[in-house]
Amino acid sequence: MTHHSSPLTHHTPYRVYAAPHTEGGKLVSVFPAAQGDLQAQAASAGTPLSVFIEQVNEQGAQLRVFTPTRDKGESDSAAIAALHHLFAAGQIADVTDVQMAGQTYPAQLCGGEWLLRQGDVSVSDAPHAEFGALGFTPDAVQIASTGRPNLAVQLPDLASLQALTPDAEVIRQLGQATGTTGLILYTREAPRADVSFRAFGPLKGFYEDAASSNMFACLVGALSVRGLLPEHEPLVRGLQHMPGLPSRLTAQYLPQPGGASDLWIGGSAVLLEPAGLNG
């Protein structure tokens, strides 16, 4: 159940946000202590993300997050893996705080999934933009932000969403033209969920994200403004369709006329055997 390579690199691998019955989502290694060369340990962990538990007290958990090559600062998926790990060990309550990179994030356990508070989402109409170079004509376009503006674009069906391979430079130019840093493509066609989406961010330093809590938060706000979320049901499920890595994210929110407030995003975390790292 745990993976050993040296006394200081003892860690436990988790798969976070995976869509049910898939090997999608994100792989995260949880280190129970922050000792020694953290960057070297993250480089040898065998997962894209490593989270080190620096301290746990009555206020919550203090974490450090690394990729194999750099100090990432903060990561919701890493925090969710650490929260599952600490709660299973009886070290935290089901309502707590997480500290990462000098910021504090309230967290709560809901239906077996940890959710982190994203705050409020503001939504506005998008300026006119040309989508022809991306190969589609959108059904609706909005700008949604929790501090970082994202372009939310509706496509007609799931097949259109899954078939797209948009050019990174075209996405960059679209972001610059609309004053946004990320592109969310979505459709309401979503098996056993409320919405299907993909998240692109060349202006943020990545092409496509397998599971983006910030972009899902923005999408929930955009859908809320259009009245497209379930009435009288504060829980929303989203399926993220990065090819080969399907993910499912959960949102809780309060609908507001201009977006969504008190929005929390999270998902599942599954403990892996070392062999599962290759999934």
C-alpha cells in the first residue's frame, strides 16, 4: 500500500479526481513529513505531483507541493490527496483549513469527497471573438473569473468536444483578444453528470489540464448565470475530458444573479498500490 525508496522518501500514492471506473484524474504522492531535499524526493516519487505535510494542528494542515522539476506552491488536487490521507489517519476533522504558499483554503468533507472553497465567481458577456481558427462555431460565450478570467465556450455536443485538438497558438491569440488566460470548452451532454468540459491554458503555462478545479468553478458560475444548473440542488458534477485522463469534479455553490457565491470544488481520492502508478 505504501512505496519505499529510502527512509525520507516514504510516501503514499493517490489517484485524485478520476472519473468512476477509470484510471483518469491526477496522480499525487503524499509524504507524511517535509524532511530533507523535497525537490529531489518529488523528482523520484514517480508522480506528476508530490505533497509534503509540514505541520498538522488544530487549525489544519500546512503543505508544500512540488512537481518533479519545481516548487509548485499550491495545488487543489495535491491538497485533496493530503486531506484524504490525514483524515483516514485520524489527524484532522471533517472541516478544516489547508495552508499552501502562504494562503489558507477552507476545506470540508462531503459525501466522501473533500471540497476546497474557491470563493465567488463573477461572470460577464464576452467581447466579440473569432472562433473559426479553432474549427467550431460556439453556442454561447462568457467570461468567468474567481480572480483569473477564463473564456467559457459552449459546444453543441459531446462528440464535438472530444474531437477537438485546438492549436495552442490560436488559443493564446484568443485569450489575448478577449483578456482571458484560460479556455473552457463545454457541452451539457454529460453521461451521469451535469456538464462535460475541457480546460486549456497555454497562457498559464500548460496546453490542457486533466482536472482543473479553478476552471470548473468558473464554468459553474457561467452556467448558473444562464440558469442551466439543477434547481434546488446545490451539488453539481462535471466530467473533464482530457484525452486518456477522464476526471470527475464536484461543486457546491449558492446561485447569484451575476455568478455563483461560496463555491466549493473537490472530488475523490483513491489510495493506490505501487503497481497502480502506471495507470
